[in-house]
Amino acid sequence: MTTPDAPAPKSKKPRYAVTVSRVVALTPRMRRVTFTGEALAAFEWSGPAAHIKLVFHADTAPVLRTYTPRRFDSQTRELDVDLVLHGEGPASTWAEQAAPGQTLQIAGPGRAYAIDAAAGAFLLAADETAIPAMATILADLPPALPVQVFVELSELSQAAALDVAHPGASFHWLVRGAFDPLPGALLEVAVRGAALPTDARVYVACESGAMRRIRRHFLQERQFPAAQLTTRGYWKQGATDHPDRDFGEE
């Protein structure tokens, strides 16, 4: 009698010791932190919308939070990470006081977003937490492609963080009011009204509940092909440590 092979253990992402070299305020609520270090000689940029983990050392155990690397320069060994200031929390609290000379560990990177060469157009929909991912995708899209960009923000000043130009892109900034009932509600309405060719590709990254509503709209109401749709739940209202593999597919 044979027994099935045991599943292979999940491999841990390599960790890199880094030092803060620069901190720039992109907007009142977003900081760009530049990390550097000899360990980054082994860091491999995996592509747009990849993710890394910042390892914060708390009193009891390390706390990990997921971010999209905004830029990596292998020559200077510099890694830029944009962090949203959203109140209390290990990452936001750290970002508020980040300064050159501080040390940290970074793990990753994870899988990137594969840009489909067969796509005739793109629609990118996100809130402010996914601006870094959206920027890396925009930077890699062919310049001739038409791109619709929808971004929901808590305030218009956050738009400055999306500092990537694309000749075929149209940008739609959706600013939440103080009494908007649900995060992602404006984004959902805007996406529902967007016209798309059949060969378009769609990338959605926002609050988990909004992502699922938008995903259902495309798959059930529009009958949009699942293979042309990528969805990511970056955070969840009421949750403090939302998993980074929330793709809305369950």
C-alpha cells in the first residue's frame, strides 16, 4: 500500500535587513520611505503590483504588514515603499515617525501582476491603498493602449501619489464625503458605468467588500471572462490584519 506524498512546506520569502535613507511626504496622508542596504543586492524585482512584507518588531512577536514596492534600483540598492497614514496600527504608527537611520527587515517579493500582451484596453480601479500597485502597472503598460483609471480617495490631495504618466490613460478621481456609507461605493458606481471592449483587462484593488461587489458585477451582470479580471482585497473594514491573498475567488 502506498501513501500519498506529504505536501511540501511553504517556502518562506527571504528577508533583507535595510536602513531608511529618505522619507518624503507625497501627500498629507502618504509617506514614501526609501530603504537601502547591502542585503538588497540579492533582492529581485518581480514586476508590477508585487508585494513585500515589512517586519515590525513589537514587544511580543514580529508584526508583518504587506505593501507594494514602488521602485527598486538594483544599482544603488534602493527600494521605495509608499505607506498610507491611516491612524493607529503598527505600520501607520511607524510611518508617522520614520526617519533616516532607522532599521527594519523586508521579506519578499511575492508574485507580480502579469500584463497580458493580448489586451486591447485596460481598466484599473482602486482606492488610495492600492495607488502604488496601480502606478507600477501603469508604468509597464504599452503607451498605445487606452487605459481607464478610477481611484477612490478620502481627499483629492492623495491623487499626487499617483505620479505616473501614460499617454492613453484617462483618470477619474472619486472623493469620498464624510457621510458615504461604504468604502468603495463611489468606485463601484463609476466602474458600473464604464464601457469596455471585449478584449479589455480589468484590475481591481480596494476594500475587500467593495472588491467582491465589483467582482460580482463583472462576472455575473456583465458576464465578463474571469480570465480577464484580477481582483485584490487590500484591506477589510473593521479588520486590523487582513490577509494579503484575498482575491475574492471563494
